[in-house]
Amino acid sequence: AQTVTQSQPEMSVQEAETVTLSCTYDTSESNYYLFWYKQPPSRQMILVIRQEAYKQQNATENRFSVNFQKAAKSFSLKISDSQLGDTAMYFCAFMKHEGIQGAQKLVFGQGTRLTINP
Amino acid sequence: DGGITQSPKYLFRKEGQNVTLSCEQNLNHDAMYWYRQDPGQGLRLIYYSQIVNDFQKGDIAEGYSVSREKKESFPLTVTSAQKNPTAFYLCASNLAGTGVPGELFFGEGSRLTVL
């Protein structure tokens, strides 16, 4: 079974700073996907960024980027120039590659509550 | 606007009562999911459905039941057999087999409190 661990329950930074959220996972699969989801205080979760395990290049979406270390089974999220709207709970998630053919069952970590202070 | 609607947003239940949480989507998505969110435990999968009239148990299905009679609807019943039902429940959907892999679209959630 796959497990996802987020060891930072809460983090807090000042606006415009850069912050990195940590995630480790455990799997015997060789091909899979990793995700970061954001859950703002309004509660509707959205996908922030996605990484395919077979791609060596780290994914980037505007101010959000990941550091994917496959051998170490580490998948951290970096938020640059943080904004007040980045305040949210962030979840790291894992999905087997075979999942794309049917229902896509994601395994989520415990979450990190990030607060951006003005 | 397309999206997922969950209702009610807040629900209180007495012990021993069943309660049904509604989830409706107008995104024409094939697959639908129910997750339970507890502090410090993240999201755990309760049930999922890939097509109408078919659904599968997730990791924590005991004490829950679902139905999928219409593509748009996937209600969750929390039965009296669920030992610790107080939680935040999230419904999600996506285009199974197409679209962005792993991109689930979530509702705003239903908070159930057992008194």
C-alpha cells in the first residue's frame, strides 16, 4: 500500500517570502503521479501542480514549483513570492499510473496548514 | 456554471440515526468519489463510482453506503453503524480515463456533527 507523509502540520511566513512544504511517500510502483492540492478556507480543494514520476524535469506552474527526488521519495512544493491568497491547507497526494484508465484513486497526506501574514 | 454541489453544508445528527449527504455534479463527469477529512489524517476514500449503477468500496467504507442511479448524483448515507461519524465529508468527480490525470473537482463539503 502507498503512504504519503507530510511532517509539517503548520507553517507561517510573511507575504512575498518563499516557502517550501515537504512531502515524502512510500511505494513500490515505478510509475506514478504526485500532486499538490490546495484547500482554501472556503473549503473547495483545487489542484495546484502535478508531477509524473517518469519525467525528470520538475513541474512548474507560475509561482509554484516542485522538487521531485524519486530515489529519496520526496516531493516538496515551493511557493515563491507568497501572497495572502496562498493561505490554505495544502495536501500532497499520490496516484498509481494505472489509475488513469479508470477511477482515479488518490492517496492523500495529512496536510500542512500554511498561513501567509501581511 | 458547472460544478459540484454538496448539501447540506452543516448537519447535526443524534446517535443512532442515519443521515444522507447529497452530491450533485453538472460537469458530465463519469467518476465520483466520497472522501472523509479529519484533522491530522488528511483525506480518506470512502466510496467511488466509475459509472451509473456501479460503485466500489474505498479504504474506510464500513458504516457508509452509497448509490449511483444517475450520472449526476452520488449520495452518501452515514449509517448508525459508523462508530465515529463526526467529520468533514468531501465529494469529488472527474473524467475517468481522460482529462488531466489525478485532477479531481471537489465540492465545498458537508460537516456532520453527531450529538
